[in-house]
Amino acid sequence: MGLNAIIFLAVFFLLVGCTSPETTRTRGGGPGADVGNRTKVVRMHEGSDPFAKTPKIIRAQNPSLAGARQADQLSR
């Protein structure tokens, strides 16, 4: 094997080894990577209170979550 062939093979395997598994993932309305891992309507953090049991180190009020809760109720 010549030096050119060795360099070609090294570059070839470097490029093949660096391809991402995301290149074969379905996009544009397809099921995506986690097929069957979710429903059509995804509910994230439903009913959570993100400031519950947070220590009050600084005297400040947490932002109101009323708007977010109203938007959640209207979207159902």
C-alpha cells in the first residue's frame, strides 16, 4: 500500500466515524427519534408549581403564574 492510499483510508474512516446518528432521524412531521414515547398532545409540567419549597434567601416576590395558568385553562 502506498502512502496516498493510507492517507485516503485514514481520511475516509475519520469522516465515516464522525457522522452523527441524527442524520438518519426523520424530520418534517415524521415521528422523530423517540417513536411511541409521547402522545399527540404533549403536556409539560402540568400542574407544577416551580417555586414550591424554594428557600427565600432574597426578599423578592416570585412572578405571578396566573397568566400561565389561565392560558393553560383556555387551551383545553
